[in-house]
Amino acid sequence: MKKRSPIISILGHVDHGKTTILDRIRKDNIAEKEAGGITQAIGAYEIEHQGRKITFIDTPGHEAFSKMRARGAKVADLAILVVAADDGVMPQTKDAIKHIKEAGIPYVVAINKIDLPGADIEKTKQDLVQAEVFLEGMGGDISYQTISALKGEGIDELLDLVNLVADVEGLTYNPNVPGEGIILTSVRNSNRGITVGLIIKNGEIKKGDKLFSESTEGKVKVLENFLGEQVEKLIPSSPALILGFENLPEVGEIFKVGERPEISKATGPQIKEDIPEGDKKVKVVVKADESGSLEAVADMISRLSKEPPIIISKGVGNVNESDLKTAASFNAVVIGFNANVDKVAENFAKIQKIDIITSDVIYELEEKLREYIEEHAVKEKRTIEILAIFNAKEGNQQVVGGKVIGEYIENQEKFEIFRDDNKIGEGRIINLQSGKEDIARAEENQEVGLLVKADVNILEGHHLVFT
């Protein structure tokens, strides 16, 4: 067995300084180059401190990337939980803590932004205790370091702490077994083809090796280190970029060096066919720059509302004519994250009047899609099903009882009267009651009494439909 360097995952809330810490460590300003100032795909970087190598995985902080944070924790040997001293524990901080604990890996805490006027280190420590992170000196044994990533204060001490924890863990690998590790990124590049980023966890990987994952296989045609330099061999804890997979592997899959005779091959975007006839939900076709981002966008869409849009098709790469044809078939909107729209697709969209929503910032894409749904979703009709008639019609007024179906109903609202699917009249609520008490509004499933003014006689089984 040989000793290997630690793989560190930096986790925490958006804008708490994770990427700035890496920038300071790597002496390279990545944050300014990234759209929206946030890391939107897992990156892996190797640095050297006190003559020892450390590999860092930078994971996104926005809530849409929760699954990617979980993956970052799974591949890492230990984690750095970053908490801003001027902000304290936030929702994605708690999410990161959950993933760290589920992964069962050791971790240290970096209390960042101590240089800011609003920094409150003691309150941040108390916040961490409330989140069940018990620091040294606060009833626990979790080591921490106060830092200013912007000014570089405390960074060396934080790295010393990382090396100390790594020494305690005693990380090793076996050079005599076939290489294996985890897929971090998976991209279809128009110039280079399928490009896969991965972390080696055991064994070694060499140029020319055959390798496979659960969904695909291939041969290492090009092997690059994290600097983009071509190399012949890489050992565990090394981030690697590989060209040679036959299809896009799924992010998070384990890869292994060797041959696998039976393997299910990826076939590209899968189109959802089992959509109930007449379904009124917004339908979307999703494209993203790489499979990790695609997973995050699909997850974001699934949590948009109680009745989220239906994803008809999703895939990696730029928006093309095939995507637009799929969208046209299902009357869907096309969503592109960090994905360009090719000219043919753009022209097709104009002719067919298909909407395309694109952004390279996840929260901006989410907001645009929310607005689109609000504008285009077919809302369920608000209805009162008539269950009882309390008096015969006198003039144009009548007292009836019914049950609210769909959303709320308000007093004084106008309605249309339906018998089965046929409109037979119109009217307005004069007074609305529940339990003999006058009310201004009735909620879904609530039974109510109504004094109504209508142009036809309302009977049991009729529906009052509110627009």
C-alpha cells in the first residue's frame, strides 16, 4: 500500500466564499470568470502545501445543486464546511452539513469573511451549535479556523489543519489493482467530443487503458491532469480529464479500468411518451452543458411548484433542431442552461413560434421559468358543486349549498352556471356563509351556503364556475 494525498470537498451556502478560498489557495481568480459569481459545475484542483499535495473539489452552493454537493461529499476523504461570519448558518449550510454527515467523512469548519464589518464569530459559532456542529471549545471536537479568503488571512493555518486530519485518517491506495474512481463531470464538446472529468480513488489509470462505468465504456485516448496537460499515467487523488468514452457516462457513477462485455449503452436524450391525454401542465425540453448541471436543472424544475412542469426530454449539449421538433410535437418550451442555441434551431423556433428560455445562471433560469409558468399554465377552474337547494327561486335570487372544488372562492364573485359540460346561465354571489356565519372567502373542499343572484334556476348537480 502507498500513501495518497487527501481529497477535500469544500461545502457551504452560496456566496459564503468557497470559490474565493480556492482562488486564494490556487493563486488563480476563477470566481470572476464564472457566470453569476457562483461555481456551477464540480471542478477538481490539485494544490501543494508544505510540500504535500491536496486535491480540492469545489461544489456549487445554490440549492439547485444539492445532489452535486452530495456527490462532492461522497467522493471526498474529508470536507471543509465554509460559513460566513457576517451571515451565519444558512439553508445550504444545513444542507451541506447533512451531506457531510450522511457521507460519514471527517470535516473541519472555516469561518470566513472575518474582515467584514458585520462579522460576528461568536454568533456564528452559536449558529453552528444550533445546527449540531459542535466545535472545539463549544462542547465538541470539530476543529475550526477563522479566515479571510479575500485577504488571505488564516488560509495556511486551514491547510495545516487539513493535513493534520488527513494524517489521522491514514489514506492509502493499492497500485497493483485496476484503477477506479468517480465521474465528476460529463460533457459533449463540439471540438473534442465526449470529455469526462473524474477523480481516481484506487489503482492507477494510464493512456490506452480500457474502462467502463455503469452506463457506458471506452478507451483512454487522451489523459490530462487538472492543468490540461497530457500525461501518460495518474495515481489516486488525482483529478483527471479523459477523452475516449463512447457515450456520456452519468455523473456520480463509479468507473473502473478493464473490460466489461455486457454494458447498457447510453442512447442520448430520452423522450417521455406516457403523458395523459389532455394534461394541462407546462411541458419542457431541457438541455444543459454537462450531465451534472442537467441533473441539477431537472431537480430544480421538479421542485418549482406543487404541480411542476413535465420534462418531455433532457440531454447534454447545445439546443438543436431535434430539440425544437420534440418541443413542437408536445407544445413544450425549451430550457437551456449554459447551452447555446444553434442557428437552425433558432430559425425553426421563430417559424414554429416555440419559446426558448436560456441562462448560464441557475437562479436566473429558475426565475424566468417561474414567470413563464405563471403566464402559460392552464389554471384549474374554481368551482362550487351544488349539493342542496334551500329555497325555490324568488325573482332572480336563490339560496343554495355546495362544496368548493379547486382553489378558494370569494364573496361577491361572478360565476357561470354549468349543467354537465354545458353553460346554461350566469350569476353572482350576494352572500357567502359557512356554519351560518358570514365569510369573505371559502377554501378548497369547504362546504358553504350561498345567496346568489342568477338568470336561471340552479338545481342540485349544477356547477358554479368562477373565472
